Amino acid sequence: MTNPQHADATGEDDPTQIVLRSVRLSAAPYLPPPVLNAIHITDSYLHVNHASFSSTYCHSEPSVSMLSALFSAYVVLRLIHGLQFWWTSTTKRSTAHLSGEEDVVLSGLSQNNKKRTDNKSAQDDDMPSFDETVVLCGASGAGKTALLHCLCNENDGASFQPPMTTTSLVANVAYMKVTSSDNADEETKHETEAVRLVDYPGHPSLSTKLTSLLLPDQTARVVFTVDATKPVTDGVAILYKSILTSNQVRKAWKASGKTLSILIVCTKEDDKKAKNHKRMKIQIRNELDRLRKVDSAMEDVTGNGSTPMSIAKGKTIDLDDLGPDMPVLHFVETGLGIQGGDNGLKAVREFVRTGDLI
């Protein structure tokens, strides 16, 4: 039945009003009584007290008009977010700030052994000499950049507070002093020796390029951060796909006769919601096992450039011994907000400098 108040001046319902009324009548059987009552009260109030507004702007269906407007706004917002994600996932990232070259995260780091003999050149470029590169990687928000600041500001002690950081699409590069030059010969006495730290972004669109950065001619060892306050799924996916099952990484390290050493740093241990590194280790093992079983079920050995981890039937992954030609994993926990005690940074610094743990 059509209410005469709902008709326009010509006695005919306008198309918008017909659509809105159809939506209301179609949805009514599926709506709970309180919602139907709220719609009735709202429509009655606007028809009686704001008849002109109701008929002009709401096509005599105020509730449905307002709900439709809110739904349309939500759809537009989600569309904008989708376009932003598509744009950031397909456009090329600039990492030229590393050395001025295009895509330096991959190409410029090939000159790994950059110990300088020209002191004047080193001074002009303001770049200390370094023999090794250590890569900090992990999922977005896992504390890589905050850890980088703490490692490179060792002299500030416990009073140092890392700055607030945001998700980045470019790599950060810093230098950490390795040893004092007290025992150096006269030729290199005044030369600053350091380890170069590359904070690789954890954005999903860049994870495929990470493997090329982890080859033995590029990287000496890896620091992999995992947020101890969140599920390990995102971080373990990067660890599994880009490192542990990457043909490129595994073959290169095997050919070099070396073993890739990875320090898994469980960050944010000062948070009340954080899990200790033993519990994190169990969760990481379980997630790696899940990914391994998925790979094995798909029998995807070489189709995507990865080789599933070989584990005996009925066995689970042993993180203390992943098998031959596999990386060696170490675990440590850090809490940058811990005061007056060991916050884990000492062990991380030792690993960055020497590859050993305290």
C-alpha cells in the first residue's frame, strides 16, 4: 500500500523512491523487531516534524536513504583502500638513498667488501669502512627499525629511547662500530671499522626481492625480528618462503661452503602481552611445520623456486638442527623498554659484530 504522503506532486512515485521502498520491503522479513521498530519511529518522526526534508532529500524513505548513504560511503572507502594497496603493491620502490643508484637494495649491495683505503674518499662520503653486511628483516611492525637505532646508538646506554617509526617502503642503512683501533697498525690506525646494517622493509610487495639480498656475497648473517606480542604467521611466512625454502639462498650458501646464521630476535618483551622466547620458539616451529606440510601436500618442489624442508615422516621440525645445508637458527629476546637489567641488546650486538652469541 502506498502512503499518499510518499507520492510526489504529480501523484507518481519517483524511481529513487520506488527503489528505496523495494529495498525496505525486501529487507523487512530478515530484520529483527527492534530494528523494524527503530525504522518506523525514525520515519514517523521525520514525516511529521520534517516533512519537507524527508520528501526532498530522502524521497520519503528517511531510514533507508540514510542507511544507503552510509553503506555507499563504506563501499567507497574500501575501494579507496583497495586502490591504495594495489598502487603500493605494483609501483616500483625507490631505494636510491643507499648509494644514489636505482634499486640499490639488490644491485648496489653487490659490492659487499667495501673496506676503504682512501681516507679522504671515506671522509668525503661520510661512510665508514666495513667488511661485512648484516641484514635486519622480518614482518612489518616487528621492531626492525627501532632495533637498528638502538644498535647504532650504543654509547647512549640505557637512556637512549628509539624514535617512533612507521611502516617503510625503503631500506634503512646504518653502520655499527666493530672494534677499537687501539691495536691497529699505523696505516689503518685512524680508520673506522664497522659492520653495515641494512634494515630491509617488511612490506609484502618487497618480500620477493629479499632472497637476492641474502646471498653469501652480499650478506654475512641475518637478524630476523618477530613481534612477541602478535601471532607469528606473517613473520614465519617470510622466514619460510624467502630463506629456508629458497633454492637461490640454499644453493648459494652451499656452494660457498659456509652456513647462513640467523638470529631470531623476539622483540617487545617489555610489553605485558609479550610471549617469552621459549613460547615463541614453539609457535614458530608449529607454523613452520604447517607451511612445510602444505608444501609437501602440493608436491611443489621446484615450480616456484622453493624446496620444501625435508623432515622424516611423523617428525616435526627441529629448530636447533634444521638439517644439512640449512641455516642455523639462534633465539634471543629483547625489550627496549626494560630498565636496569639485560634487555637483550648485548647479545644482538655481539651477534652483529662477530656472529657469535654471548
